[in-house]
Amino acid sequence: MTGLSRRRLLGTGALTAAAGAATSAVPASASSSAPSAQGAAASADVVVVGAGLSGLAAARDLVAAGRSVIVLEARERPGGRVYGMPLGDGTTNEGGAEFIGPTQDRIAALAKDMGVATFPTYNTGKNVYYRDGKRTLYATDGVLGAVPPDWGVIDLELALLSLGDMAKSIPVGEPWKAPKAEEWDGQTFYSWSRSHSLSSGARFLMDAFASSTLSVRSRDVSLLYVLNYVASAGNEGNPGNVDRLINTRGGAQETRFVGGSQEIPIRLAAELGARVHYNAPVRSVAIADGGVTVTADGITVSAKRAVVAMSPAIAGKIAFSPVLPASRAQLMQRYPMGSIAKFVAVYDTPFWRADGLTGQAIADSGAIDATFDNTPPDASRGILMGFINQSNMRRLDAAPPDEVRAAGLEAFGKLFGDKARTPVRTAFQRWDNEVWSGGGPVGFAPPGVLSDYGTALRAPCGPVHWAGTETSGFWTGYMDGAVRSGERVAKEVHAAL
């Protein structure tokens, strides 16, 4: 049977793709501008709401086009879901969006412009597969063999081939136009996978596919949304496919940024300088006389156009007057965030490498269901990173820090041995508890949403325009999608002025 490669089936990128999704607490970021004076008033051609990658990319292009721009950011830092998590020793590690891979051209170009280099994700050795209380090592290249070591692996491959074939019929960025959009949007990924996966092993791995890429239960997300996610994993010359979405080598998890992905928005915000205002959450947007008045904590901005650069769910917290068209307002009510946390443990050395392991793992139990080696490029210390998925976050969102730490280390110990239980330090980021994110890595569509409300994702509402990775055609949910959306909306706004 063709295509049955170990790397295709799970090179553990399949279960850690959520890391690339577009998602910082780097206090130094606030140096880009001083806090806004209380009650200040300002005006500009364009006001950008949100200093994540999409908002900053839009602002940069508009400034380059000669437009005056003010950026309002609720947090004390730029980056949004791109976050350098403090480790307690003066350094950081990726607490949000992290990886890039082939065809993610726009984030790669922006990083190059900002002087941020990349390095390969560590992928040498064997991965760990933990299921039904059994720990098994498996390779990530070569013929199928016993990898993943589950009787359902061929069943899984057939389902993934079917998924990929269906995704070919999805118009990128406009899944509601697919010939079978109504049929596919009328069912969950869970119901479809159960009808195409006969074995318990294949069903587990299909659920893990949804959990890792979106951090959602497969029962919660529309099949049409998943197909669009697959179709988006490409660029103008390379159609999206499952392999590119889930793999490490040759896929979305192939490389990392030197210094962490947060270096990109920090440097971009510094380039924009005093145009960026922090600690300025936007409370209301009033549309009148062909323009907007945006009221934030400490500042009110009058502008000809507004760019709202954030997830639909968080955009829904802003009071608009007059009220937005029902399609947009109800879209924001129906497009929730996934639930996720990242947990890292720091060791003196990356000991798992000496044991012949990549640091990548898949597990069906415990607080962490997927891991990566997050060691810096000089290997001066070892760092393991694990994703706490949506099911475990229900329990750990409100747990004391010591309980989260104990649960994370118990999971690492099960996967990588007793050495993993005794790190130098740990850190974690619970995105569900972030008021200006409300979860992560990305907003998703339950059944019926894309076919009924999808056209409102990007459609301007008068002088209000929309950006954010959720609005991107290619690489929706990833940093590349965020940058693409910012570049797209900048052209849209410039043409409208």
C-alpha cells in the first residue's frame, strides 16, 4: 500500500500541531512605547485593535503605504498568542505559537525582515507511544513496520487518505462554497471518523488528530472546519494536505525560531515605535460619519478605518454601535476558542537525546498527551514541552500551580523515565485563563457555523475590517495565517481610503 510511511502516520507532529497555531509575557516588549496618558485623544487614518502578529503586520504595511496608524493593545506586551514564557531565571521559552514549516512563506519572510533566524526542531531518534498503560518506542522514517505500534494503524491511514481526498474539494478560505459543504458541516469530526475508523486504535488516533491540531474534542468541531484546516496547510503553489499539517520533518513543526517566536512581534512592535499603545483594551467602537471612534482604557482614537485583529470570540467582547450586522454578531457568538496549556520542564541536559529519543511522544492518558523537545539550539540545557489538552484543562484550569506541576511531571516521567521527574524548574501557560485570549490555539467552528456564517469572517462592516489567523485562507490557525491576514487587510484598507 502506497503512502503508509511512519512519518505520515504520526511523526509526532500530528499530535503537536497545535504548537504552530498562531498564539507572550515578555515585559521588555513594553519598551516599544510608553503607556498612554489617561484620557488622551488621538486621530489617525487607521486604528488597529490588537498587537498580535496580524495587527502588527497590518500596521507595518499600512505605515509603509504612507498611512498614519495607531495600534491599541490590551496587554502590556505585543504578540497575542505568540508568547515568551518566563522560566524564572531571566530566560523564556515558547509558551504559545512556536513552529513553522514548508509553505509558511509569509511568517518566514517577516522573520527574515526582523532578523530572526530559524533552527531545526530536534527530530533525531525514536518517539514514544503510550497507550493502554504500555510504553513503546517507534521510529519516524522508513516503511510502515509497527509504527505507530497499534493494530489500527492501517485503518487510520485509510481514513486519513479519505480526509485528504475530501479536502481537495475545499476552496481555500471559502469552505462554505465546497460542493458538499452543507453535508460536511452538518456533522462533527467525531461522527465522521467513527464511520470511517473501525478499530479502537484508529479512533484514538483520529481523536488525537483533532486534539493536537485544534485542542478540541472531535465531537465539538465541524467536519467541514477540519477539512478546511487541511486544505489551508499549503500556499498558492502547493495545495494543503494532511502530511504537511501533521508532520515534523517536512511539515508544520519542522523548525523553530532562535530566541523564540516572540522575537518577531517584539521587534516588529519596536519598529512601529510609539504608534503602539499598551495596557489599552478597547471597550467600544462607534461607527459614524464614515469613520470610527475607538474607546480604550486611557485613550480614544478617531480614524477613517478600524482593523480588529483578534479571534472572533474576543472581538465579541467589544461593544459596537450601531450594532454589527447579525451575520457578524452571531458568528462571534458561535466561534469559540480551543482549550490548551503548555507545560515545560528545564533540565541540566537534554538527557532523552542520549537515550536515543526525539523528545516527541503521544499518550492516551495523563495530563499531557503530546510532547516536543524545546531545547535551545546550543543545547546548553534540556527543555521538554508538553501540551495539556482540552479535556485535562477542564480540571487543571482552576487547579493550584503545584497540582499542575505535579501532573505535568508525572506525565513526563511516564513517557521519558524517572529523570524527567526532577527538573531544575518548570513553567506553564494556561491560555484558557488569559482574559484577552480565552483559550487557544485558535478559534474553531462547531457544525453549521461555516455554512451559515462563514462569509462574515472577513467581510468588512462599513469602516471596520477584520484580521486574525482565523480569517486567513492559507495556514489558518498558525502564525503564517496571522501574518497573511494582516497583509490582506492592509491592502483592503489602503484601497478603501
